[in-house]
Amino acid sequence: MVGISLVVASYNKLAIVCEPVSENMDRMIEKRREEIAIEGKQKVQTRRKIKLSSKDLIILVLAFVTVASLAAAIWVVSSTKDAKSPDPAKLDETTEPVEKLTDSIALPGYEWIPLTSGKLEQEQTFPNPPQNFCWIRVSLLLEDGTVLWTSELVAPGESSEPVVLTEPLEPGEYKNAVLKYECFRMDDALSPLNGGEVHLTLKVK
């Protein structure tokens, strides 16, 4: 009887001891589950942070590229402004002087000139050769004497303003038109000099 009693007592003691162990195991398991759940949340948050960090990195790279492009553009503009334009005086030194005529006048000749139909404003201009010593005035006339245009006084080495017709022309070829040159001394009196006329065709398109 004594041996059995001891065994039962021992069993009871073991049972009493085991009950807290079982509860502790449950608590440990529950705690571990909570830890696992927390770790899972942290991993998700970390992934989100990584994703946000990647977006931020892309934005930073784009911002850097934009700033660099603007800086390069500003540098190019500044360099262009700082570039010195050619000195007209030095250009004149390298240009051979034109020998002025003293007893004759050079008048440009044309076989034909192009004009645009239906328009008064044209692109055609007429030069006064640089070797001349006088003003010239140019007029454009039809064969019947109709004055289509007259220029201002043009200095040697310069060209007239673009032609502005007195009336628009229809498409076609106007033969025997006249380019009339009037010449004047470059003095206060604008003394007239010999002029000339050139017969040409107006090709109007």
C-alpha cells in the first residue's frame, strides 16, 4: 500500500507540475504566432518602403537629369552671348578696296527677272555696284510704258528695297519690259548724270 501511495502521489505531483507546463506551451505557441504575425507585417511594410524608395529614386534621377539639361542649355546660351562678333574694322582690312569709276557708270543688266502673280510685294531687289560714284534710281516699266515700280535712291554697294508693284500681274511672260536707271551725283544738288535702259522679260508665275 505504501508503494502504491507513493506512486500515486508522485503521479499527482507530476500532473500538478505538468499542468502549468501545458499552459506555458500554449502561451509560447500563441506568443510565437503573434511574433510571426508581427514579422509578416514588418516584411510587408519593408517591401512597401522599398517600393516607395524605388519611386523616390526614379524621381530624384529625373530631377537630376532635368537640372543638368537646364544647366547645359544656360551654359550654351551664355557661351553664345559671350562669343565676340567679328570686328567690322578688321573685316574691312581684309577686304580689298573697290576701285571707283570716275568716267563711267556700271549698270546691271538682266535677260529676265521672276515675279509672283497676284501679289504687289515681290522679293526682287536691284543693286548699285560698289564701284559707282553716284546714286541710282531704278524703275520697272511694261512695254506700253506703264510704270510698275520705282525705287528710292540707292547708294553704291547697296541694294534697293524689294519691289512693290503698282498693280498685280497675271501669270505669263511680259516681253520687252524696261528696267530704267537714273543716275545722280552724290551732292546736295543731286546733279543728274547719264542713265540707261535695259530691255528684259518679266516671267510671272
